[in-house]
Amino acid sequence: MTTEAHLASLERIVADTERDGRGLLEAMCREAGPANWDRPLESLEMYSEARRFMEEEVAELVQRMRTHSEPPFSWDQIAERLGISRQTAWTKFRSVEDDVARLPQRPGPRRDGDVVEFSFRVNRSFLSPRLSSPITIPTSFIGQLDDRLPGEGPSWQLMVVAPLGRGRGRVRRSQTGGHRYYQLTFTPAVRQLILGTTRLGDSLRVRIPLLGPLSAEVDRAGE
């Protein structure tokens, strides 16, 4: 750092932590603490060193969360715990994306290549004329969708393709009871246009590509 005294303090702290097992961050904060505030510039310098050390630790932890977890932790999850926005978290730690990109791609649960796919049983909410035909996406896909959807949301427009045609829909992010989830939605008019008559209990197959323009494919299971 900028002073010989500061370098000597760091060397002594490292030696102390190796000897007695204390954490390096704890030792730095103790050195910079009120007991040494009679040397305020040195305390401030040590606090700055502790902050840099902590930032490096956080960056390493974020890298592990993104590259060593299966499925990887999403940027939303990371940002929430850091108390910052998703965009800020991505900008601050985006270098870890390079490490993610270099990893061999391993399919997650119920994921086929670059498409996530699941079955949906038509329920009363889907058929309600007052609702936008919500299809709740299984929570096992939250991580993939967090990374797939650009920006902050919480709603993204997309094209929904079905056997009888195509129409505009949305992916919406919501939260209930502290738990996040995603829904694919489209109006009852679009539902009728692209799927025709649907009945309670019908089984639909939903596919959401993870690459290319944002879209969804919905058709009847087995067709």
C-alpha cells in the first residue's frame, strides 16, 4: 500500500492469523478499530484494505455460485442477497459470465438441449374469461429463466406459437409467500385463436427456447 507502516501491519496480521487461526478480515477490522483511532489515517487505510479484501471474497463467492452450483444461482438471487439490483450485480461481477460460458453445458432437470419443456394440466384459472390464461412454469426452471429474460422485468412480451396459429403473450415474474415464480400468459382471445377449444383437465406441452428471440410453443400433449 502507500506506507511502510501499513505494509508492516499487513505482514504482522497475516502472520498472526496463520499462528492463531483468526480470520484475516476479523484481524484487519480489529487493527483498524476504535482502539487504534488515535492513528486515524492508518485505521482508515486498514478499513479500506479490509473492504477490498471483502470485495475479492464476494467476487470469488459469486463466481462459485455461478460456476460450481447445479443449477447455477441466478443473478436475481445474488442481487437480492447483496441488496442491489440485478443489473448492478451483473455489471459488477459480469466477468464470471466468461467462466460460465467456458463450462461444458450440462442439462438441468427436465431440460432438453437449449429448450425447457414441461406439461401443464388445464385448470380453472386457465379457462377463466377474467384471467390471462396463466400457465405456471415449474420452479425448477427459475434459474434458466432468470438468465434467459433480459432486464429487470417483471414482464416480457413474447410470441406464442401453437397448432392453430400464433399470438402475443407474456412471461410474468411474480412472488407469493416470499417465493418467486414465473407464468406464461395470453388473453382468452389469443387462447381460443391458437389452441381452439380447451377443456378442464386437458394436457398441454409447453416449450420455451433458451436461445434466439423470446418465444414459447404450446400444443396438446401427444400431438
